Amino acid sequence: MFPMISEPWEFDEARALFEEQVAWARKGHRKLPSRIDFGAMLEVPALAEVLDQLLPKIDFLSIGTNDLTQFLFAADRGDPRLAERYDWLSPAILRFLRRVSTQAREAGVPVRVCGEMGGRPLEAMALIGIGIEQFSITPAAVGPLKAMVRSLDSGKIRIRMEQLLDRPPANMRKTLGEWARRHKVATD
């Protein structure tokens, strides 16, 4: 997986370098895997505008939610003065992620979320609601996420997320939290 890709030609160059190393290893009779999957990490928003060119070249797409959100909001997530501005449950972020995941799904490319967003139950519930179901999370997040998934009706959250993203509430976090409580989804 190649990180910080902004345009398809960057992926092409990174893959070419990798394949040169594979050829070198093969010449040296080194043991190689039987299959190598190539993917890109979407962290730079510009890549979303050229996904149609990248998707045919990759086996999977990872979305790096930490950097992506920071870049989309032009806000340093480490700056406490901007912390309120950095919310993964913002309709802007969720609509962006929905558009990317829909485009990838239509191209037959699996999408994963990598970053803190996928390890937080309420945020992961929203991601499931927009069709993202693969997460790369820390071991500490496995238990809470598993409890959330077991208590969630994915069909219901998909319907609700469509409604919410079509007409976003003033406070998406509060609205989703209330929905989760009403439907007994373990998000705490």
C-alpha cells in the first residue's frame, strides 16, 4: 500500500519501483510471495477527484481518516484551538467518504478505513451506514467495536445515514448518538 498518493502517476511510479525490487529479488533467487496486492492510501483529498483513473490499477483502497480529515478541514488535529472543528461525524466528511466508497464499490475495489475513526464505535457505526465495513484498528478498539457491530442492524443504519446525509442535522454526533441509544446500539 502506497501512502500519500495525490495523483495516479505517483502510484504508477511507486509500483514501478516496487516491481523493480521484486525483479531484483527474483534474480537473486529469493523467496517471494505467490501474490502481491497493490493498494493506495487515500489521505490527500485530490486523489478522490481522479479515482476513476486509479481504481482500475489497485486491488484495494485504504482511507486514512486522520490525515484526510485534517486536510479536508485545513485544521491541525493536534491544535486544541481547532479541535472542535475536527469532527469525523461532520456531514462533509461523511458525504466525502460515502462518495469515495460508492465509487470504489462500483469499480469492484474493496475499501478499508485506517485510522482512529474506524476504532470509535459511534464513528464506525456511521461508516457502516455509508457502506464501509472493513477497519484497521488498534487491539484496544476490538472489544468495543465488536459489541457495537453485534448490536447494530446494518440495514437500519444504512437507511438512516442516507436520510441524515441528504438533510444533515445541525449536530450529526448528537443525532447519531440518540439514534444509537434508541436502537440499543453499544456505542459507549
